[in-house]
Amino acid sequence: MTSLGSSSSPSTEYTVRVPKNTNKKYSIMGFNSGDKVNCSAWTQARMERDMSARRIYGEEESVDGAAGSEFGKKQREESRRKKYGIVKREFKVEDQPWILKVNGKAGKRFKGLKKGSVTENASYYIFTQCPDGAFEAFPVNGWYNFVPQAKHRTLTAEEAEEEWGRRNKVVNHFSIMLQRRFREQEHGCDDDDDDNEKGGKKKKKGGRGGDLRITDLEEDLEMSSSDSNSSNGDDGESKPKKKKETGKGKGKKKKKKSSDKEALEDSDDGDNEGLEVDYMSDESSSDEEPEKGKMSKGEDHPKGIDEASESEEESEEEKQNEEETKEEEEEEEAKTKTPAPAEKKKKKDSSGESETSDDSDIEGETASALFMKKRTPPKRGGRGSAGSSKAGSRPGTPSIDSAATSNTLRAAASKLEQGKRPPPGPSTDSPAAKRLKMEPSSQSPVPSGKSTPQPPPGKSTPSSSDVQLTEEAVRRYLIRKPMTTKDLLKKFQTKRTGLSSEQTVNVLAQILKRLNPERKNVNDKMHFYLTE
Amino acid sequence: MSNKTEINLTGVKQSQTVWLVKVPKYLSHQWDKASEKGEVGKITIGKKQGKTEVSFRLNVELTTMGAVGEKDGSVLVPRDHPFTMQTVGGQTLAVYSQSDSDGISLEGMVVHRAECRPVVNDNYMKLKKLQLQESTKPQRLSQQLEKAVTTIFKPVANHDFNLEHDKKKKSEGKMVRAERQVVLDMCFSAFEKHQYYNIKDLVDITKQPVTYLKEIMRDIGTYNSKGAHKSTWELKPEYRHYQSAEEEEEEMQTA
């Protein structure tokens, strides 16, 4: 036990003892050096085991002999586990993590997780030097790595991913948590979660916490409408029961400028997903891009549509289809915008503070209302989907889909016909076979926009193709040889004349009445014929 | 139920410093064989050409492997172990001790890490070879038997268990139908204890023939063919009066 004196070599010898009688179990508490933990600076520390895993591992059925239980359930469960060889992991207290609290309530918190298999292959010993110079070695029982626990709020994984996507755009990072808090409150107050989330998402983009916005469209709208909005928006943000300093709110004014630049957004990945694309067109993608650019500029919309309708007259069907899909999108946005202003209003009322935000609200509303008005007249021609219009808060995707498909179908049909003969005008479009029930009313404007420079043919106008169901044609046939009505009908196939079978029959009957051909019975069938 | 223990910070306040030494298993094994005093060897700390050299020398009596007192002369545990010293590096390591009586106390901070390495010589190689052989042995071993085992299972005309069963059946006789009211009372008291019962279990409890019991159950209960409590009988709603605590408990069960 005594340390031997140093010999001639400059080394000192110490005895090493491994005490046997100690009842103390030694463990290692490891901290990351980046956390800069100085244990000697601690005034007070408490440590306890984290037992939260017990209820996962422990017995789940605490009910014994009460209602809802089965007779012999426990035994059955046990035998079942044995049969399948399911071995439950025991809940060992020594393996549970530690929770270390330093310096009381206001101090730091650490969670210590046990490091596995420290004692398996090599043993660790703690060598301490005793006052008498000898070393004492104690074996290490466990190693726990302590990590500091965050007391501040953090984003969840999904939110973090979103923010990561916006990291290049958002300049003011303080607003991120601000909006998250705001959104959490909203989830508490409002019932309409969908809209909230939508609004929340868009909120983050421009960083305007107070205003619910569904699309960037609104953002542009409000930007362009007035600058007083910015101050209103700020008030709106700081309003909803937040204890944030106004300094942060002021910071947002600066950020507004940056969000101005945000207005021109790149198309994200998922943006093109819901769009209806006409697969027969060749130039789909190239056409969509510039039109999308057109869309993002607020005031260009009415003009854009007018332009579109003008160009429709000249352009081919393909382009027009894409534009229609664009219009559908706009309409969708317009539809979703109406619930948005309604939402906004509701929220503002609930917080009930400054009126300035109300003003901004109303401005937003009127702007959007204007939009609606401007948009719907030209749109009415484009879409008769009255059923799914402004009423619902859901975007009218079902109607839009069917409308789109109807368009594409019609486009397909008319294209086919184009090869054979110039497509008929509106009057004959309506009786066309491909007409869908969805749009009875809007037939006339649509084809008028839709139709290319073809003459509006009627039944009476002779056309270049000889399949028209005209008197002349019938006369020719009957002169050539006697035919039954069936044969005649076969000659005027509905596909080629563009009439429905009923119509064909009627028209044919009328023609025959006028011609008054002679009758002959051949093979028990009534044949008509004419002699000139 | 958490017992928060106040950590005794005296050690760390006094800036107690310790070394964390990694010791090979065989050496720690030898240390376990040490005497009551606990002396296991000597450490020499010297300076050679400016570098600190630490070496540990195992006591002679601990060099023999095998139980204390035995002399296993074949393989000796090496005696000299130089320590390789390392800095603590990217971690701040503290040592705390836990005891049943005194609670948790922070003993000190680790200032040096060391690895205890043996001097590599033939003896050590032999030791390692032995260790390897030990570790490569499979845990399970198939052994071939010379003769078939005849002691455990013998073909029997009728097993004991079966005989007992038959005897029991004979003694008890067939289950007699008791009075309907009696059976009903038994059922109700059973259902007071549990909500769902298998028909077999009910037969066991009431000792009634199955058909009779089924008839009665059809009167007062319903049969669950699907759902959580499959193929079980439960009382009809009008007959039961479980409190709303039942719902809480059901929730607890499903949670």
C-alpha cells in the first residue's frame, strides 16, 4: 500500500488496488464537448430514471374482472405468445435512460441514454489516486451519453422539410416559429382545418401571418392593390394573441420587400400534377409554362382570358384545350378564394382588435370579387359547371375533371370529324352524339369560340362531302336503284352526317315525303325508287 | 414513483480527476481473483525522452490462470502492460457512482484515457490462441448416441393422463341439468365478473350440458361472431348494467 520511493530511473511506482468491498457502482456520464458542460460549475443537480417506456413494455390489460374483459383472457394470451414464440423484452430499470436536471427548474436538462455493450469485450476501470499515492481501480458498470434537451419549441419533421424547401426564399427566420404558433392557435379556434392548413402553408411563404391566403395570387393581389396593406398586415400578424415583441412585427415590414420578389415563383414539383393534359396534343408542356407565367401576374388575368379567347378563334384545338385547363385552374383558385376571404374575416373578428386589418380584408375581398366577376363571364362560356361553383369551399375538382374530359372528348370527336368534313356549327353540335349532359346551357358559346372557320352549315346547305342527308342525295340514290329505308339509313350513317339516329330518321322521312318515290315490293321488303 | 436523487457534487467540486482505463478481459478476470486487500499490481510512471510512460505490472500471484490455488503452469498471463495514454477528446466524461445507501454522487472528471496493452510475446500468443479456441466452439453441439434412449418414453397401452381422465369422467357422471333459475343465477354471477365468455368456459363454470346452456344463453345473451371478442357470449344489453367506467377501461385496454 505504501508507495515505493523512486529508484535511480526518474519513474515513480504506485500500487494499484482494486477494492472489493465497495457497494458503489460506477458509471460514466458522457457529454458532447460541443455542449461545453462544466460539471464543477453546477450548483445543484438531480437525476432520475426515465420510466416512460414502462407503459409500453408493461402489462396493458390492467382490467381484471370488470366489464369489457373476457374470461381467461390472460391465460389465452399467454398460451398464444408461447405458441408463436413471442418473447417480450423485459423492462429493466437499469437500462432506462436518465433524466438529469441541473441547477433546478430554470437550468439545463439532459437525457442520458445507455451506451450498449460497454462491458462485453473489454472492461473499463476508473483509476483514482488516493491520498496515500496508490491508485484505486473501480470497474465501470455503465456508460450513459447525455444530450441536452431543448426547452424551446421545435418544428416537427414535416414542418422542417417544408422550411428547408423555402430556405432560399425566406429571409426572416424569426417568423417561422411565429407562424407555427399562430397556426396552432388557429387549430384550436377554428373548425375548418383544411383551409387553415392551406392558409398556413401559404402564410409561411410570404411570411404574412395575419392573413389567410390560399394562393400566391392573393399575395400578388394585395401587393399590387396598396401599400397600406403592409402595415395592416403587420398589425394583423402581431394581433392574434401573441406575446411577441413588436420588434419582430416590424422586422416583417422589411421582409415584405423580399416577399415581393417572391411573387415570381418557380414551379414546384407538385404543381403540375393536377392539371389535365390533352394527350393528343404535342405542344402541351411548352404551352403550359408561359401560360403559367401569365397566371401568376395578378392583373393580367382578365386580359389573359380575353387574349386567350381571341386566340382561340385562330388557334387549333390543342392549344385551346390547354388554355381551358388553365382556366379551370384559375376558376379553382377563384373558388377557393371566396372561402379564404370569409375565413379571414372570421379570424379577424375573433381576435377583434384593430380595424385596419378589416380594411385590408375588405380590400382583399373586393379585389377577389372583382376577379370573380371579371373571370366568370368569359368563363361561363368555357364552363357551365354550375353545380360546383362558388358555393362549396372545396375546389371543384370533380366538375373540373369531367368538364375537362368532356372537352377532350369533344375535341377528339371533332378532330376525327375534321378529317372527313368541316365540323358542324353550334346548332348541329348540340344534337351531336358526343354531347355530355353536364353542359346543356353553354353549348352555344362554347362551340362558337371553339369552332374554327367553318361555315355554319344547316341541313339545307350542301357541302362538299356527299354524305350529307339532303334531298339531292336521296334522290340520287333512289334513281340509281331501289332501296329500302334501311338501306337509305345505312347510306346516311350517323357518324358521317353528324346527326343522331333519331334525327336522321326524321329528316329522311321528311325527304321521302317530299320526293314521294314510287314503291315496289321486292323480297317482301318495301323498296323506293325514282325514275327521272 | 420516480425517485429523484439529489446528486452529491462534492467530488466534482473538489475537481477530482480520474483516469479511464480500458483493460482487457483476461486481466480484469485476474483482478477479480485478487485478495481481500485488493492489491493487484504496480504502476510505474516515468519520463522517457520527454514522453510520459505509464506501465502496469501485475503481481506474480495473479499471473496464473485458473482458480486461485491451482497451478496451471501452461499459460501465464503476461505481466507487463504498458498504458497508452490518450486525451479525452470530443467528449466530456464525468464519473458518477450509484449506491443503494448513499444515492448518486459525482465522483470526478476524466482527464486521461488509457488503454492497457500487454507486451506481445509468445506467452501472450498462446493465451490468445486459447481464447480463440474457446470462442469458436459452437454453443450447441450435436452428439451422436450409441444406443437409442429407452428410458424416457415407453409405449404404453393407455397413458396415465388418459386413465385419470376416464376415471374422472366416470365419477362425475354426465352433467345434469339443473333448474333453469339456478343456471340463470350462475350465469349472471359469472357475467358480473367478466363481460365475455367462451361457451366452453361457461360449461366449465356451470357444469351444465352444452345444449341446455346454449338455450339459456340464447335467451339472455348474444353471440359475438366477429370483432375483438370473437366467438364469445355476452349478456344482452337489457340484462347488463356495467357502469361507464367500463368504457374507460376499454379505452385503456385498446390504448
